[in-house]
Amino acid sequence: NLMLTQPHSVSESPGKTVTISCTRSSGSIANNYVQWYQQRPGSSPTSVIYENNLRPSGVPDRFSGSIDSSSNSASLTISGLKTEDEADYYCQSYDTRNHVVFGGGTKVTVL
Amino acid sequence: QVQLVQSGAEVKKPGASVKVSCKASGYTFTSYYLHWVRQAPGQGLEWMGIINPNGDSTNYAQKFRGRVTMTRDTATSTVYMELSSLRSEDTAVYYCARNSYPRFDHWGQGTLVTVSS
């Protein structure tokens, strides 16, 4: 079964940059689009990146996404960290049967 | 504006079934598939399956096949997720989410289902 592996947590100071990885266990990361969702405590997830590197309207350009075929992973980068960015972040993609797969989630702490 | 409004919290005993509803508004109901995703306390997101409101076709995650049924009512623009043979591990918040492939572009507010004797 396909797995998307994320670090459990990352932390950084306000104004700094964090990058969260999402490593695909089998098949090429480039075969299926990767999406990223932000989930603040007590709230439903919201989309911050889709189709690897596109931002929905209303998402600040401090959020960016990319994929790297050499490491078979996707990354979410948040620059100019703000306290409001403190949340859980999940990557999401598809397996060969077009079933949805989520990463385990990464807790971002703004120190 | 697009809204997905889910039914309220439920408490069920082990072995029972639960049926959660998700009422869509602000868009053409039959134009977008809807997913169900759950989240156990303190855990990550887990995909359960998807329903096509235009025709009622479904596709369930292997883990839930045989226990989950997703249906829709086009007259009320509502989709339903029924999970049977509940056990304590099914205690979770259940979300519906609209599919705008490849992403989930709108989510319901979530429904807490507690399974306890």
C-alpha cells in the first residue's frame, strides 16, 4: 500500500522559513499531483497547495510547493513564518487505483 | 457560497451503525463528487471513499469495504455515510469534502462519532 511519509513535527521562529517533506513510498512522485492541507486546532482542513505548486485564491504567497523526483518527495515551504501558521499540515496524493492517500501530518510550531 | 453542513454529534454502542449526513449548497450538487474522510482523536486524516452524486456510483477504501455505505439524495442535495459494526476504534470526527480533482476544495465542519459502551 502506498504511504506518504512526513516528519512528525517542525519548529521555527517567526519570520523564518520551514520546509515540510512528504516522501512517496512507491511509484514516482511525479505520477500523481500532490496537495497540501492546513488544519488548525478544532477546525476542518483547508487547501493551501494543489497540483504540486499551485495556491488557491486567498492563500498567501508565503506558501509554496514543489516536487523532487530524485528524492521521490514533495515539499511545502512556508516563508516569513507567522504565529497564525501554527497548525498541522497534511500532504495528499493518489495511488495507482486513484484512491486518496494522506501523509501522517506534520505539526508546525512557531516558537 | 459553497457550504457543506453535516449532521450533529452521535454516540453509539459497539456493534451499532451510524449514519452521518452532509448537505451541500451554493453549487450544482450533481456536478462534484464528494469524499468522506475521518480523523481519530489526535491522529491524522484517513480517506474512506467517494460518491458521485450524479448516478450514485461509489468507490470505497479497502479498509472500509463491507462496512461503509455512501448514498445520496438529489432532492435535498445531501450525501450520507453509514458505517456499521462500530467498534471503539471508529471513534473519530467524520468529514465530507467536495472533490475538485485533484484537491478537496471545500470541507464540512465535521461530525464527532463516539463509540462507547
